[in-house]
Amino acid sequence: MWGTGTPAGKPSLAPPLAVHACALVGAIVGLRVLIAVVNYVFVYFIRPGKNLRKYGKTAIVTGATDGIGKAYALELAKRGLDVVLVSRTQARLDAVQKEISDAVGGKVAVSSHAMDLTKVTDEALAKFQALVDGKDVGILVNNAGMSLDHPDYLETVSAEYYRDLVHINCYAPTVLTSAVLPGMKARRRGVVVNLGSANGVLPSVALLSVYAGSKSYVNQFSRSMDEELKDFNVRVHDQCPFFVTTK
């Protein structure tokens, strides 16, 4: 028989180097998988939450009398931060203020600031700035927002409604963020959380075009501001929930 094969009747053996190389590759892949699994378990089930007070003593939450904003305010109070609730109706603010204060046993200061974020006048913004200037604001949650009552064609909704929608979804978080930034940058710490929407990151959302567009603004504004503020140790997050069961 021509060739250099093994003699008849003897099994062919793979070169030892190839066997070791395959074993090494398998070990590396297995180790990477193990590290990924351990990291996942640690991050989502074991790692404690951050000490949010390191960002500052006070958190401000807009749209704080219902839904996501109210939940944010309660959890921030439980984490030991003084909380300022911002919403339009003082009576509802008073009720939520008492509810949160009772829930945390009065261990933190819970206060309120009535402000209509669909119509942020220069006077209202000046009052908000005065509120901010007197506090160590470490966290701002821009949660207040509005959408349509139901999907509809653009021309069937009033111009006034769209004016309010764009104002509260785009202008309000812009100017409120601007108000807290001087203090955060000077202290070199702080977090701004903007409540966007999954509608703001989808390719298109027919019959909710203005709402989706306003939330796209929130998304891009958050990403751009986060990049702008990294050197000051201030971060900006865009939270994009899907459908929720509250307003």
C-alpha cells in the first residue's frame, strides 16, 4: 500500500497537539459561559442596590401623584432620600405626601411643589429654580407626561392638546434638567432619569405620531446629555416602558 498511513489493524491516533488545543478552546469557552452565568446571578439576584444617597440628599419626582412617578417617589424615600413631589394638583400632592411619609415612618422629609408642566411659565420655572437652589438635589426623575386618550389621526386632535403634550413631554424635562445641572456639575454627582416610552424607539407608531415623536426626543435628549455630562460624573438615563396600567 502506498502512503504513510498507519499499519493495517492499528487505530489512527490524533496528534497530541490538536487534542490539547481542542481541550484548551473548550475550557476557555466553558469558563466564559460560567463567568457569564455567575455574573448574571450576581447582578440580578445577589448584588445589593446602590446607595443612592451618594448622589445627593434630595430627589425630585415629577408626575408623582400616580403610577410610575408615585412608585419612584416611594422607593426613593425608602432608600433614605428626602423627596420633593411635583405635580399639578395640590390636594393630590398633599394626599401622596402623607401616604409616603407614613410609609417610611417619617424618617425622611417628604414635601411637595405644585406645578403645571403642560404650561411651564417663566415665573413657574423661577420658583422651581429657587426650590432647587436650596437643596442638595442628587436625583431628578422627569416622569410627568401625557399621551392621547386613544390612537387617532393627526388632524382629529386639537392644536391645544398637542401643544400641551409637546410642552410636558419635551419642554418640561428639558428646562427642569437645566435647572438641576449647575448644582450637580458643581458637586460632581447626580442622576437624571427621564421616562420615555417604547413608542419612542420603535421604527414607526401610526396614529400616535406626535406622542411617539415626543418620546423619541426624550430618548435622544437623554443619550446626548449623558454623553455631555460624563466628564462631570453626572449620568442621564432614559427608561422606556411598554404599556402600563396607570396613566
